[in-house]
Amino acid sequence: MSDKMQDKIDTNLLVVAAVEGYAHNHNLQEKDAYQILAKRNLLSLVREQYPALHTQPLEETVSFVEDVMKRS
């Protein structure tokens, strides 16, 4: 598998972690959390931040999303 393909898979994993973590933290269904995060463009932001976030535990991605939501 190419590095570019692996990066895409890993980026998708970060998005899934963000959605699932946000849903868990706010007692939401994943589809509702996805809609909230997508509406705020946070899924795109997670993708943009892949270079930094992929070096951290998945929980850091959830913390990043929570922090951005609190600030906006």
C-alpha cells in the first residue's frame, strides 16, 4: 500500500474517532454528531490537521474537536 493511500485511511480514522468521541461525550448518535461537526466544518479541519493529529493518541483528536467547539 502506498504512503498516500495509508495517509488517506489514517485521516478517515481520525474523522471517525472525532465523530464517535464527540457523540459519546454528548450522548448523541454518531449520525447526529457527524451532522453537527460537518456543519461546523470540523471534519475538514480534522483532515487539515492530520499531519499533527496523526502523531497523537486518538483521544487527542476528540479533545481537539471539543476545544474548537468550545471556542466557536
